[in-house]
Amino acid sequence: MHNKKASPPFIVKLYVLPTTSASLKLRRLVEGYAREQNFFTTVIDAPMAVLAASIEGGAGLQTTGSGTLGGFLQDQNGKYWGVTCGHVAPNTGSTASLAGGQGNLGVVGHSNFSQLSAQPAAAVCNQYVAKGNHSVDAALIELVGPHTALGSVQSIGRIDQIFDRTQLNSGSVVRMTGAMSGTHDFDIGGYGVTTKVQLPNGSAQYCFSHVFDFYAPPNASAWVPGRVAQAAAPRPLQGDSGAWLCFNHFANAYAYFGNMIAVRGAVGIATFADSLIQWAKDDCGLQLNPL
């Protein structure tokens, strides 16, 4: 028993960072120290602990690709799901980590990316000819880490409703917090349109129908040259994919209305929230609502 005292029965665990060739000598010193003690001691390799935190929507997210955690919804069983784009999180079962060293958020529980049909560069997207264009690019993150989901989006506020496409219009103002662009107000432009997008995961192109686009409202003084005003205007950026478009429907309360999936120049392209809610119901068996 190496002169170990078994009474009272306890064991001391010494945690060290995962051993590498550079740290092997130090690891041996720690093991030697453990053996010298007159009580049971073990040395365990483990990564640095990450403090649990309350997480809002708008945070940077890394799975197979990089994007934005739009926000959180809960299902009929009270389980929380993080929402992002399918092209950001295409592989179910893969780990979803928060940007900035905030640790593991969970795993990709559902993604529709495998259902998206890539189109040749020469192909056109015409909803009156091809009825099978996509209307959602979505993934749901199952929380398995130490973090707590919040029903709010950074720099926006609490999300207490989900608006469908009948409740806003072209010209409505929505707010978005993207991991890359920050928080800005945008005007909705084209409403219920068909568009062809190239997602940042490669050269493949995809047709989407029943989506909307948005852009920064003109707010520069009349004397400011147009090109200067355009360059200074906020714009959605790659890396914002998955961010929620939110509508301020009452006081400090917001409604989740859409998900940014792509950018074209200074214009963002988004799917409607009700498309994601319907996909979650039909394909995943989930009835999602705000927290």
C-alpha cells in the first residue's frame, strides 16, 4: 500500500493541463510529489475550467463554420435550443463552441443543410418555374455545457414573441446583433422574394424563395456625398449568419422575425422566423416558443 493511510478514506486529485512533450518533465515531478504523500493522490489531465455563464443571442459561434448564435427558443418539453444557420452548423452531433473562449455551448441537434440543393452557377432561381426552392437555412443547438440560456439578444433586449410574415412589411425597421457587425437598425426592402445566394462554406450556390432582404436606412445629411454616406453606413457581414432580425413591438419588448443567412454587398438576406418554426415542427417534432 506504499504506506498510504486509508483511514479516514479519501483521495486527493491534482489537476494539470493536458501533458505535452514540452511539459512531460514537469508532469513527472508532480507525479513524484503525489507518490511521496502518505495519503492516496492521483494526477489528472484536464483542460482549463471555463466558468458557466448566462448566454444571450448575438454571440459568436463556432461549429463546422463560423457564425452567430441568433438566440434561444424552448420546445414543448421545456428544453432550450440555440438557433443558427444550417450552413454554420451542417453536421449533427458536432460541437458548438462560443467565441471568445467562453467554452462549449452544446452539440448540433438538428440541421437542414443536407437538404439544401446546390445549383450550377448558370442556373436561375425562378419560383414560378421551380417550386422546390428553399425557404429556411437552419440549425438547432442542443445545450449540453454549463451555460444558462437567456431569452434575450445582446444590446437588443428580451424576445417575448415570434412574428410571422403577415405582421411586418417592406419598409418596417428591424434590429440585429451580429457577431461581426454589432447591433444596428435596418430597413426591410424586398419582401417575400426569390434570390440566389452563395453560402460562405464554398462555391456552391442555392436558390431561396419567400425570403426578405434588409439594408441600413439612409441617415446621412444631404451635403454628405453619396459614396461617403454609403461607405459609412452599417452593413451586415459574413460571420453574422444566424443572427436574429428583431422587431420592437412594445416598449423594451422585441419579437423574433427572421434569420440572416447571407449578404450581397451592403444588403443582408434573411429567412422568415415562421419558416424556421414550421421546419422545426415538421422535420424535428419540436414546437418552439420564446423562453
